[in-house]
Amino acid sequence: MERLDGTVIGREDELAALAAFVRAADGRSLALKGEAGVGKSTLVDHAARLAAREGHDLVRVTGVEAESQLPYSGLHQCLLPLLGHLAQQEARHRGVFEVVFGLSSAKPPPSAMALGIAVLDLLSLATARGPLMLLVDDAQWLDDASAEICGFVARRLSGSAVKLLITLRSDVPSRFDSAAMPVLSVGELPADAARQFLERRRPHLDEPDREVVLEQARGNPLALLELPPYGTDGGLGHRAAARAPSVRAMSLPRRLQDIYGTRIKRLGAGVREQLLRGALDGAAAAGPGHADEQRYRMRDVTEAVTSGLLIVDPITGDFIFRHPLVRSTVVQLATPNQRRAAHSELARVHEANLERRAAHLAASVVDPDEQVAAALEAAARSVSRRGGAAAAVSWLTRAAELSEHTADRGRRLDEATHLAGQAALLDEAEKLAQRSAPHFGMADSLATAVTSACSRFYQEGDVRAAHRRLTAAIEELRDDTGRSDTGMLTHAVDTLLAVAQYASDPVLWRRTEELLDSLGDRVHPLSALYRDAWGDFVRHGAELRERIERAFADVAELAAWDVSRLGVSALLVDSLEQYRPYLRQAVARERESGAVSSVMTMLRLIMMDQMSSGAWDEAEESGRRALDLALTRGFTLFAQHSRACLGMLAARRGQLDRARELQAVVDAWARPRGVKFLTQTTEAIGAAAALTEGDYEAAYLYAIGITPPGSFETYTHQASRSLLDLVEAAMATGRREHARRHALAAREAGLPEVSPRLALMTYGALSITSADGAEADAMYARVAAHPATPSFPFEFARIGLAHGIRLRQRHSPQRAREVLMRAGDTFDRLGAMPWAERARGELRAAGVSARGPASHTTPLSPQERQIANLAASGLTNREIGARTHLSPRTVSSHLYRIFPKLGITSRAALRDALGHSPDASQT
């Protein structure tokens, strides 16, 4: 709005920031945020022109409030011009788009991560011939599903040729508020610039009117344009001074709507009817629509163009709203009957579009109507298949309201309740179900608060609701000097810390720490230890090992839950191995009728310790025990955590289909609920699986989704553990500077002092990324000589493989062979077959004759041999279970232990492997 003859007035700082953004060599994202009418779209126009001059392809779309309940409608707008590249994508990525855009209902909805990776892949293909800029106006109106994917993509544009620029209203909350995008605030024009703008655009205003407009507009460019013509008859000039106080009391958007309303009321009834239909159908404020998107096309509305309410799109010739405030004013001025009539007409326009038609039908009736209810139900099922459970809940609820029969109403409410639970809309599910689920009203005791929070947390994963409930209860007890409840206070604090850990949200952690600080010496010493270990453990890591050792010194006095929590603390600093006996004893004592929830955690801790030490078969068994117990007891959070651990193990072993299946299940559950501890783990599984497969680009995208290169952000627990993943992926994709920066940052953050494994990984990363051969050798020597190296065989083997490759490339074949043989033998022993094969390939390149995997000293047991033969014959796990009197899950467990013994990673290789196994002669 500030632009005049190609010049943008009063925005020097913003223009400089946009120029730097557009000309940056690397991909990145930026959000322009400000109030309505402040000139965000003008800045986007400027950025678009600059990007076009710099050789960028442009895709520009506008978020529309009327579409904010249609899942993926915004994403479809963004990607529609790029869908010609779909044919170049792998089938798995094409399949993702087919599901979310409603082209196929045969597949389950993808996880946000799978869709995000597919979008990144599509963008990569689109930039093969040059850079691309995506511009999204009014992004606050994008549907939640699209906003989530756009945020996912925005955080992973580093290293690409894609830039994403969006605008957001500062007065409208959106999913982008938590997307961690860089924000450029666009404020009011400075006084001098506002005066200059007004003088040039409204030169005939007399001085008193000009002063009133400047005062009323408060530097808002849209207001500077719109207020002057209505100074006399609109009541905003010096001739209407009596009305000025009431005008000043109105918010600026409300004043602008008042102006637009005056113009709308002067239009003929037919023109207003056309405007209402256009507004309710999502006619954009700016920018052309797409040819295959059916929209209501406003007709005979020249009068509205003359009044400054509409403009004519120069490309399509369509009438479009000049500004979103015009559209919202049109809707607000219409009577309920007028809105219902418009929706009814629009439902006929969208007869062929199930979901759009249903949305308009729902708004077109008041009384029960079974036909409309059935249409809404069909649309809800359609949208839920594409991952739009929140929209489905809304439509099913409306369908229930419009049902003519009690049975149909109850059935639809039940389905809405179920979908609300699946979508993590737990408060909504409670209202719909009206059953005896836990509620969050004010409680009479701290015990009630802890119990209700634990139910919401462990069973449903609602970390934010649990955190709110616990925080309020602890604050109430803190402020009530007449109550003590010391023991229950400690339980409440420890539960709050667990919630904060799983949330892994800096805001929640800061609130938690501030609350604990306010409690002073009422915080138990063990609770203080948990706070330091589960929160910013990198900062406290050097002293934590000693504190944990002192706490375990009186293990006989510790409750099972404190053994469990201390075990979690020890795991984070890699000292759990020495306390494993205590965990096993507690599991044996508590599993049947004791602290069963603590047993679930301890089994998972035992599994993680076994993974670290290389006992992967035992780790698989411990993980399955933890999963089975959590499922049996209804502890969904712990079940998902166990699945995540099993997924990481499968990724390391090369069982990629299983790893990705578990990754998708956990991510689909955890991401909508904001359980970032688990979503960080699913990103780590994705990186591990991609590295195992040799897809280094995907591995890099997953790794930087956890933490950007050179950063180990507070409360991001996977950041340090994924150190080698990011470094290896960056090196393999030519991002050497990123890899080196990350390795140096690990050393500067003091990771070697936090734990022995982080020491190995830091020295290994420094070795891998060093440009100096002598330094690389020295860092590898530190890894090999570290006393903790035998406790972390997989990490040591990975570092050895990378160092062996480097030695071979430096023409040191003898030294390379020694290192590579050691790494290959370790991978064989662990059952990490793809890694072992990679090591053998490097050995061949170093001059060692081809050799197979190391022989396994343990042959298949008779039962394993029977199961393997049945699987090789083509039977399913269920069919095998029927013949062997085992459950399908037990059969699956046996097969995943059999694969590493045979040196394979899939059922397809069973037949050949059985003929060459050490006990083949037994059959």
C-alpha cells in the first residue's frame, strides 16, 4: 500500500532485509507479521519482483478464511503449479500426494513427516533448472494440516534452492506461531513517511483533514488510503469532530470495516448477493486462481469495482476482493437468512466436490435434515482418510445435530468422539462422549490433580493439558501456607518434570523451572537432579554422573519410581550400564503387582542399554516386553516410546520397512499431541534408516529437522545423539562446511565432558570432518584408545568405517584394511548387515578379496529353523502361528532374530540364506 510510482515509502529496513533474503545463496524461510493493512502484501510484491529479476520461479497463493477447515486445501494451492514434476518422483512420494489430495483412498493417510519429505522432494525436482520462491499471503488462514507441512518444510530449506515467504496477521493466532520460522515484524509507517505517503496519494486534502487522517490512521497505509475520501460523509474528517471520540475508540480494522460497510450498504441487492457468494466461497483477496479449481465467479459487479471493493485480476479477468477486510465485512453485514441462501447456492455450484458441497450444506440449514446429515457424514469419512480428522470431527458433530433419528445421531456422535481422540482433540472428545473420562476442573487435593494429570499424560499423551493441571495445583499448594503435603508435592513435581521432558518445549520447560525456583528448598534433592538431567543435561552433564552415583549409593532405600527416574538420568549421560542390576531387580520385584508403570520405563531403559552395548537380540526382546506391558495396561505414551526404540534398532539392523512403519506410527501419534521427545526420536529413526540405506540427502533432511548444523539446542535431547548422523550425511552430500561446523560446535559445547559416548562421537566427528590428515588420525586414535570404546561398538564401528574410507582414499591401503576389517567384523557381530556390506565393499576397494559375512557361531534353534522354513515357503505370520501354536507377534519376534543370524534383512532372502546357514545340514 505504501508503493508510489515503483517506490516503497518508509520501509528501508524491511526492504534491506528482503533483499538479503532473496539474494541469499541458501534456501530459507521468512514470515512478515503485522496488523491488517500495514503493507505486508506490498512488501511481498516487492520481493516477488526482486526474485524474478534474480531468476527465481515464483509460486504465489493466498490463504482464505473460508477454506481454513478444508484439510490440505492450502498445500494444494501451493503445489498445484509444481505437480507436473510428480512423474519424476519415486512411487512412494507420488502415493503420498495421491492420498492427501483425495486421488486415492486405498492407502492410509501419511504421517506429517512422510508428507513433508515428499514435499521437499517435489521442491527439489522443481528447482532443477533454477531457484524457486513460494509466496503465501494471509498464511494465518491456511488449514492446520497445510500449515503444519509448510512449517515442517520451512525448517528444512537450508541447502536447497527454495525460499518461502509468508505473511501473517498479528491479531490472528495460527499454527505458524509455533513453527520456529524467522519473523520480520512490519509495524506502522514512521510519522514522516506516513505524511509523505498521504500528501502524494491525497494531495487535495486540506491541512485540518490531513491531520485528522494522520491521527486516525496511525501509520497504517491502508487506512491512509481509505480514510480521506470519507472525511465528510463518513464522519472521519474535521467536519465530524463530534463523532471523533467514538471513532478513536474503535480498533483500526474495525474502523476500516466501518468504511467498507458504508460502501457495501450503498450497493444494489443483486451486487451484494454476488459479493456474499464470492466471500463465502473463498474468492481470494489477490492473486489468480488455478484453472482446475472451481470457484464461484461473481457477475455484474462493476458497481463494486467503482466503489473500491473489488479489483479485476489482470491475468484471469475475474473479480477479486481488494483486501480480506472487504470480504469479512461483506459476510458480517449479511443476515443469517442471506448467508444460508448463499451457502445453498454454493452447494449446488460444488455438486461434484463432496467436501466443499458438504461444508456449504452444513451452513445452509437450521432444522434436522437427514440428506444433509448423510452428505456431511460421507464428507467426514472422505476427509478423515486423508488425515483431516479435526475437520471430520466438526462435520460429524454437525451431522449429528442435523440427524432426524436418535440412532443416527448417537452413531455419528460416537464416530466423532472416536476421531476426536485420534486427532488428540481430547477435550472435545470428552464433551462429545459425556462419559466418565477424567476432567480438569478444580480439584480438592493435590493427589486428585496428580492422578488426573497422569491419566491425561500416560494414557492420552496430552502433555500440555497435564502440564497446565499440575502447574496450577502446585502453585495453589505453594501459595497456601496452611498446607504441607510434602510427599505429594514431590510426586507432583516429578510428574511435572516428566511431562516437560516428553514435551521438550522450551516454553514449558522455562515455566517448569521458574515454578521449581519459586518452591525453594521444598524441592526434593532427587527432583533437583531430575530437573538438571531431563532438561538442559548438556550444561549439567559433567557433574550429573557423580550426583547419580551418590543417589544410587542408597539403592535399598529408593522407591521403584526413583530407581526408574535415576535410570533415565543415567541413560542420558551414558552411565546406565553400572546400574543395570538394580533395574533388573526392581523389574523382577515390581512387575506383577508393584509399580508397574515404573517397570515399563525400566524395561525400556534396559533395552536402550543393551542396544548401546551391542546385545541387539536381547534389546529386541526387552523392547517387546516393554511394549506388551504398556499395551496391556493402557499406557499409550509408553507404548509409543517403546515402538520408537524398536524402530531405531530396526533402522540400525537394516530392517528398513519395519523401521519406517514404526516411525510412521509413532510420529502420527506424537506430532499432533506435541510430544516432541518422541518426534525428535522419529526424526532420528528416519536419519538412521536413510544412512543405513545410503540415502544421504534424506538423512541430512531428517538430521537438520532435529537441530541445525552447528547448534545443540537446549531441551532437544536427540541433538547430541544424532551428532554422527548429521556429520556423516552432510559430508556425503557435499556440505563439508556444515559438517565441520557441527563437529566443532560439539567440542565447544563440552559434549566430551558430558558422557563417554558423546566423547567418542565428538572425536569421531572431528576426525571425519578434518581437512588435515594428521588431525584426523589423532582424533581417531583418541576414539580407539578411549576406555569406554568397547561399551559402544556400533558408534566405534561407524567411526572406523569412515576413517578407513579416508585412509584408502589417502592411499594408505594397509592401514585402511586394518580399520575396515575391525569395523566390518563388528557390524557382522551386531547384525548390522547393510553396514557390514558397505565395509566389505571398501575392503575390496582396498585390495582385500571378497568375503562373506563372518560366520555365526550360534546356529538356528529347531524352532527358529521351523519358522524360517515356513516363512520361506510363503506363509504369513498368522499362518505360521496357526501351525506352530504361537501368536503372530511372537512369530514376528522370532523372524527378526533369525534375519541377523542368516545375514539377511528381509523375508525374500530367506530361501537362499537357509541353504547356506551353518545348520543347513540339519534339514
